[in-house]
Amino acid sequence: MSTVVEPATAASPARSRAARDASGAARLGAGSGLGLGVAVLWLSLLVLIPLAAVVARGFTGGWSGFWDNITDPNAVRALRLTVTTSLLVAAINAVMGTLLAWVLVRDPFPGRRLVDVIIDIPFALPTIVAGLVLLAVYGTDSPVGIHLLGTQRAIVLGLLFVTLPFAVRSVQPVLMALDREVEQAAACLGASPFTTFRRVVLPLLLPAIASGATLAFARAMGEYGSVLLISGGLSRTKVSSMYAYQKIENFDFPAAAATATVLLAVSLLVIVGLDLLQRAAARRG
Amino acid sequence: MGDRRSTRLGLRVVALLYVAVLVLVPLVVVTWKTVRPGPAAFWSAISSDQAVTAFRLTAEIALASVALNAVFGVGLGLLITRYRFPGRRLLSALADLPLSVSPIVVGLALVLVYGPVDGWFGSTLHSAGIEIIFSLPGMILATTFVSFPLVLREVVPVLLEEGVEQEQAARVLGASAWQRFLRITLPVIRPALLYGIVLSLARSIGEYGAVLVVSGNVSGENQTQTVPLLVGERVQQLEPGAFQLAFLLIVVTVLVIVLVFLRRRESESKHSEPPAVAPDDLALSADPAPAALALHNVASNDVELDKGGLR
């Protein structure tokens, strides 16, 4: 149904005779109004109502039911593991991502383009394939002799794998657009390369580093497929998404929804935080 | 000077080692594990009934959700950039939400609304004979959810950059709405649209968690296992053939990344001068990772809309 309506809507901007502002944007006419209705309906049916259902189900037992579910010792353990590994991954990403971006932008070695491409592979891989890839290397018959199956280090490794490009891609463009004259001026005034980086470059990169690390954190918080296989199915390596899935499998929807609500709240916080971060950066730049 | 050079070399070595250990070594190991059992094992892994059904299911789901996302991506893109209405910025922010939601949460959300037993709409639909969860429609919904903004994110900046002059000129010259869309707007957004479709396709083929929850992961007669789910099952049940399927998915991913990389190079050479405003604008064309790309613009989108409004 919607597939038929939508293209007509798409074409309707020019048809409406409504007033246009300076950018040529119009008020809604009949056709575009209908299109907006269909689009909002689709977004609601697909995204908004289902997400609302998660929160509603999380609170079926009222606030106390929600609280009991998220303070269940297993839920707390899963959430603590998820938060600590995600924070660690965000921190490592901030450092290694900045380093990688620096090398890719400022150090024109042969094969740089190739590295630039390779960085995206882990992220774009289907998550279960990413999980299998890690299992193949660090699982029980590890060809490199490193056995991480069922350890928390394996979870960190899996999360580092899938979030590899976040900080790099966030820092890289800022570094490319950076005016090198400022650094040269600092060097002329006697600053060492390290001082120049710390006092001149780093402050300019900080918003990008922070937003890259935040994106990595958000992704890590909800990750499932890539850490599932390497976790070995043990309770000490169960992250919140696995905990929620286990509750779904047991048809314990209120408990699953309570944990899901917490994850959802984190996603929303991250989106708002990123928005503030970007606004701050835009004001400064 | 020699000191600085050794610092640079040191940084380079650390960066390359990190990428090699994290990415290259694992990929080499998987390739080796695919190749070692020989071509016969490869063929039987991808030609079993289960695998063939999984390929068909994955293709159907990916095509349906890409089509939905393309239509709604372009439609919403036009609405957001060409019209002023209350809630416009909220709509644009909400459209980005799906990318930052955990796949398990996505699956659970859809089950709670469309599940046959006590879903908000699901029980009514179930008594009307319409099954959504544990069957194809639910898997399409889940896949569409997780890749929802990918086309939209690509199309919006192009629409903003293009402006409306040509569309208005065509209107003055008497072109109908359809003519204007097909002859003016579509050619302008075509590269961005195709790029969004490629990203969306890659994401749709590979989705695991969300599809796992809504599909019930059924094998056998009424199989709801897509290729990623089958990979997961083969690994967990210690059945052979997981690496071979995974290898195929890796090949698809690498192809997509190379395609994206080539496009990025093209757009870099087009705008060789970095725009003053704009780490965000640059990131838009420079960021080849599907969700990173769209996620990255979660916040910058508003800024761009403001620019569009000011023009």
C-alpha cells in the first residue's frame, strides 16, 4: 500500500501551491500531508510502538516489578559486565582510534590505502561471522595458541573487533581538515612534537575522539552476535543482550523487557549526548 | 629529526600491528579453515537443502527490506528537506534511533507487538489468520528496522545540497509531480540512493540478533533460518559447513566495502578542498561503515537541517 503512495508524495513538493520560505521549503499540501501521514504511520508501526511496548512490558509489574527485575543478581551481573567492558572498549578505542587516524592521515607509508579499507571490514561483517572469526582464532583449537573462550577478555576482544572503525572514522576527517600552520607555529615557538600534540592538536580532536568513543560504547552495550560464540555460554561472560535473549527464550518477557528498557535508555542517552557534543563542537568551530 | 622519524615509525608499527592482530590474522585463519577441507566440503556446505532454503530466505528478506527502506528513505528525505512542519526535527531524530538499538531489543520489541499469543496487535492478527512473528513478515520487519535510516542518511545531504531551484523551474514550465520526480529529483539523488541501497543490502543480509528473536530459529519443514542464523546453528551444534557459509558472507562484505571505498575516493576527488564547516559533511562522504556512517550523523543531521533552512 505504502509503496504505491510514497512516490507520489515524493513528487508532490512542487505541486503544492503553499507558501515557501527562503529555502524553498513548503508547507504541507494535501498530497505531501498524506505522504507524511503514511511515513509517520510506518515509523510508528515499525519502530515507535514496538519500542514503547518494550518499556510498557518492562513496567507491567509497576515500578517495583521493574526494579525487582533489573536488580535480579543475574541481571545486575550481566549489566555490570556489559557496562565495564563497554567502557573499557570505548577507552581503548579512543586511544587506538586516534593513533590509527593519525597514522592514516599524517604518515604516508605504502599500503596506507589498504589499511584504510581493512579497518572497515570487522564492522561491516555480519555479527555472527565476526563471532565465528574470533572463535576460529581464540577458541579451543586456536592456531595461535591463545585460548580465550569463555573469558571476559574474549568479550572485550569481540567488542574491540566490531567497533574498530568508530573512533578512527570520527577523528580522521577532523585531522584532515586541521590547519597545520598552528602546529608549525607551536614548533617555531619551541614546543616539542609531544607538547604540540598535547597542547594544540589534542584539544581540537577531543570532540571527535569523544563522539567516536561514545558511538563505540553505544554499539558495545547492545552487541550480541559477535560476542555470543566466544562467550562460551557461561554466566560469567553473559552480557545484557544475552541475558535478555535468555529471558525471551524462557518466555519471561517482563524480565527481558526490563533489561531491554535499561539498554534502550542508554541508547537514548547516547543519542542526546552525541547531539550535545556535536553542538558544542559546532559552536566552537 | 631522527628522533621524530623513529617516533613516527614506532606509531606506524603499533597501528599496523593492532590492525593485523585484530583483523588480518582472524580473516586469514577463517579463509584457511574454509579452504583446507577442500572443494567438496565447500560444495556440500552451500548446497544442502537447509543452506539453499537459507539463501532463498535471506534474499527474499533482504530484497523486501531494501525496497521498503528505499521507498521510505526517499519519501522521508523529501519530506524532511522540502517541507516545514511541526515535529520535523523530532521525526528526523527518531528515524535515526533504530541504528543504536540492540538487535535483541529490536526482536523483543517486535515480538511484544506482533507476537501471536499476547502481542498488542499480534493476537488480533493471529485470530484473523495473519502470522507475523516466527514467519517471513516478522523477519522482514526486523531486518527493515535495523537498516531503517541507511538510505535516508545518504539521500538527505544530497537533497539539501541540491536545493529546489530546478524542481521549481520544472513546475513553472508545467511538469507534473511525477515528471519532476523522475526527471529532476531522481537523477540528482541516484548515486546517493544506490549507495544507500548497497549499505542497506549488506546490513540486511547479515542481521543476526533481531532476526534470531523474531524467527524462532526454526529449521526443518518450516525453516526460518537465514544464512547468518544457519552459521550460528552450525557452529553451536558443531556441525560442519559454518566456515564455508561465513566465508561467502565475508566475500560479500569485502565487495561492499571496496565498492564504498571507490565511491569515497570519487567524492574525495570531487571535493578536494575540505569545507570550512565540516567534519560532519566530510564524514558523510568519508565514512564507509554502514551503521557508523548513519550513526555518526545522528547529531549532525539537525545542524544540516538548520543550514538548509537558512539558505
